[in-house]
Amino acid sequence: MFGLKGLLFKSVAPAHLPDDVRAALDAWRNTPAPTLDDFHFHTRYVIVDIASRGMNPESDQLLEIAASTVQRATILPADALFIDLETSADNDAPADEASLDRQLMAFLQFAGKAPLVTYHVSYVGGFLQRAFRERLGVDFQPQWIDLAWLLPAMFSDKGSSVMPLDHWIGVFGLDAGSGRRSAMENTLLLARIFQMLLVRASAKEIDTAARLIDESRASTFLRRTH
């Protein structure tokens, strides 16, 4: 499954990249993709959320990237990453470009080529794809699992259509706190929801990452076209 994706990840690094980023990018590209045919328990899933100024991935600014992980059915607090890409709050000066490139590279190194889990791939993936294309020259097309479309397919008794994330937070009785949540707080909530989804998926014999990715794609396609 990752054979084609491996080709899609490859492109030409921009000339502006610092040498250390260029070397890290080459190493990341040459990293073998994990097998997706093992049981969920053995797969490292990376849960991703972002913050942006505006909702249009092609024109608005990406401000934050947050990621946490689920592996061996456990959320690993030490295996998490938060990146602040926002410009200086004092003078609105643009962030140092080399620093920006290193921050984006840090996310690629953290995620590796693991399957990524988020809520609304079109939003999160759109912003990430543009950032990695423009800054690192990477055609970023990982294996996505979209909970916005997959949750109604797995838990049709609790919601049969795409709903706001807060609907599922309430359905599963999670404490979301009060006020606006950060991207990192969202990844931890999504990780807890994802743990419950894995239990339901395994009961339906969707017991590997490959099958879950296929189910996510099918759910997205069917619900968008019907």
C-alpha cells in the first residue's frame, strides 16, 4: 500500500533549505514505511490537529501543529509534539525562515510515515500539504484516517451523519473543559475517541491499519456522494 505513497512523498527540495534540514529530509524520505497489515495493538497512530488564521488551506495562515500518539491501545503522553508557527505577537515580524523549516521538519521526523488520524482531513491535511509543499518541497500525502466521516460509520447508533467534534466528545462522556481548546487539547480528546473507535472497529473485524484506512476512505466517499 505504501509503495505508491512512497513515490508521492518524493520531490525536489527547495534551494533555500538549510543543510541540516536537507539532510533530515533525505533521511525521512528514505525511512521505510511501517507495515499496515499488523493488528492495531502493534501500530503507532499519530493524532494530528492544527490551528489556523482562517479556514482556507490555500490562502490562510497555519499557526500551530499538535500531535499525540496511540500505540498498544495507549495514549503516550511523552510521545507528543507541539509546534508554534505563529509570527511574533509583539511586532508581527515573520518567523525566521530557517527556524520555520526546522519546525516543519520536526513534525515529519515525529510522524515518520505512520498513519495519521484527525477530524476533517480536508482542513487539517490541506493546511499541512500546502506548508510542506511550499517550505520543504514535499508532496505530503500520508495515509489519513478521518474521524469526522468514520465515527458515524462505526457508531451509527450515536450519530448517522458528520457532526461537530463536540457532539462526539459529549457522546463519549469526555471532559472537554470550558472555553476555546488548543490544538494539543484536541489531539488528546481525539486520541481518547480513537481508542474507543479501535475497540468498535476490531469487533467488526476491521483489525488492521490497512483495513481502517480503507474503511475511512469508503466512509468519506459514500457519505459525500449520497
